[in-house]
Amino acid sequence: MNGAVLFEQPYRGDVWRLEVASHDGRTFGNWRKWYWDGDNLKPTRQGVTIPLERLSELEAALSAYRSGSAPDGAPSAK
């Protein structure tokens, strides 16, 4: 279940990876923690799967947050 990697962030020896993946005929965004096993990265169970049709909503929410129009109670990005 590997897909197109959109973003990676190394963190404390592991890697957080956002990818668009397919499994059983369904395509989704997969934000998951990966670990090193020798020279290979392997996924952990830690993460979240986002339906592909909702990725635009996530993008809009992140954009609103960065522009300073975060929802009530959310800390400002500025």
C-alpha cells in the first residue's frame, strides 16, 4: 500500500509521511508515522487515513489557519 509521497517530516528518528495511496480499489490520503528498519522505511499503525474527496477541505482548513482566520479557540499561526 505505497503511494505518491506528498510530504515528509523527520521527527525523533522516525519520519511522518503524507501520501496519496490506494488499497482495495480505494484512494485516500494517508498521514502516518514510519520507522527505519535497516535501510528501509516501514509504516507504523500510528496515523490517520483521510478520504481523498475530503483532502480539499483539509487544505482549506489549513489555509484558513495560516491566514489567521482559525476557528474560535484555535491558536493563531502567526
